[in-house]
Amino acid sequence: MNLVAAICSGLVLLVTLLYGVVLFFSHSPREPVQSELTYITTSSDYEVDPEPKDLPPKSQVEPLDNIILSVVIPCYNETERLEKMMAEAVGHLRENYSDQWEIVIVDDGSRDGTASFALELAHSKFELQPGELRVVQLVANRGKGGAVTHGVQHTRGQYTIFADADGASKFSDVDKLIESIKKHEHSGESPAMAIGSRAHMVDTDAVVKRSFIRNFLMYSLHTLVFVFGIRHIKDTQCGFKLFNRSAIRQIFPYMHTERWIFDVEILIIAIRKNIPIEEIHISWHEVDGSKVDLARDSINMAIDLVVTRLAYILGIYKDKDI
């Protein structure tokens, strides 16, 4: 009996210690300041309108202003890569979505004038109408996950996709993602999401020619993700993910992780809520200028993954309102 009591006490102590460690490393996103709830766009004569305008409220139930597709682009010092990505996106949107689209650039505390650069592109190169490009500036860097979460919750479209500023994913593949989730949309309350996947490219030059250390870290992360329960998704980290409005309302208000592993938390919440996830092969190519520090960020990603998974198991993170 004393042995059983000792074992029980040891287990309680172990769980308590684990809870404390996970709680210490857990994340609590900050609330946005007032300026981050506004955007800047162009005026009716294509000039930049310096007067900030209010973003729509978080996670609207219905799309606004007849917008079909919203594109969220998180940016941190992206003046070198953004133009090519925007050119591809704007061309496809104009050709296939008429005037029923928007691009939301979330400038994540850039120091290179990314926000001004994006607005100048909208004015001088693409001649975008007011509201077609909306630039949101965060007062300080939050991380890619924080920028995506903020931007996605303030979109107007029936569908919202977030896409990386480097243009590594072929933007026209967004049509395949939208088509893939329509079979799940039985009503406006039916959540669904689709994620771009590069899993079919594992044996192609795009991946094989990467450095040994980069591929080693990629496979190590995939193994860790598999161990922690995401086993039917082959590519969790592709920066090309699409949601309908119901999925946005069920996922993004409950996000905690603001760094690179936020993609996995999106999937964790979706799986916990039985939200259908379509994984769609897309075209992708390596682009120079990645903001990932392989050594430092790989360690942080591993820590964040373990903490995020355990935080949901232990009830530290919640995925619904109490």
C-alpha cells in the first residue's frame, strides 16, 4: 500500500512539474493596439491615402462588400521579394475574381519600409482601387504567426488564404484549394480549410538540392509532428493555407503561438474540432532571402511544438470560449 501511495505521489509530482514547465514556456498573444486595427490604402485617383481607416471587426460571420477571396501576406522586411509575388497575385485575381478580392499586407514591424513600398506598388505599378490593397502595420514584430492571425481575422472575403511574400507558391493554385473544400460546405456554418502541400516534391530537385542540414532539420520536424499526433497531413509548414469564414471563426480567435510553428497549432485546433482539411499538391520553388535562422529557429520550433501540444493536453490552452 505504501508503494502504491509512493507511486501515486510521484506521478502527481511529475504531472505538476510538467504542468509548471509547459505553463512557463506557453504563449499569451498580446492584444492589438488601436493603430493595428486600422489600414492604409490608395485613394480613388490611385494616390496613397494617408488617412487610416478602420478594419472590419474580427471574424465576421458573413463576407463583406461582395468579396470572394481575401489574400493575407505577412511581411517582415520584404522590399526585395514582394513585387514579384504581388504581380502574380494581382494578375490572377483581376483575371479570375473581377473586383471581388482584396490583398491584406500585414507589416510585422519591418525596418526597410515594406509598408510604404507595398503602397507605392499599389499606386504606381498596379493602379489598385481603394481597398483592394490594405496595409496593416504592427507596431512591433510579433512573428509570422502573430501577423497571419491578426490579418486573417480582419478580412472580408468568403474565403481567406495566407500566402508567403516570397512568391514561392504558385498563386493560381488557390483555385484548386477553393474547389477542394466546396464539397464540405453544406451551409454557411460548415467550416472547411485547404492547405497547399509540397509533399509530392520530396524527390525533386527543389528539395534534393537543398543543403544536408536543411533537409535534416525538415525531416526531424516532420518526425516530431508525426509523434505528436498529426499523422495524416504530409506537409504542415507550407505557407499557403485557405479557410472559409466558419473555419476562421473556429480557429483563429484561439491561436496562441506567434512564431514559426503556428501552422501546426492551426492544424491541432482544426483536428480537435473535426474541421475538414484538404491537402492539395501545389507548385512551389525555393526562393532566396528566407528569414529563418536554421539553428536557432529549428530549436525554437521544436520547443514550441512540444509546448503547444502538451498545453492543449493539459488544458493550459483552450480552443473554445469558457
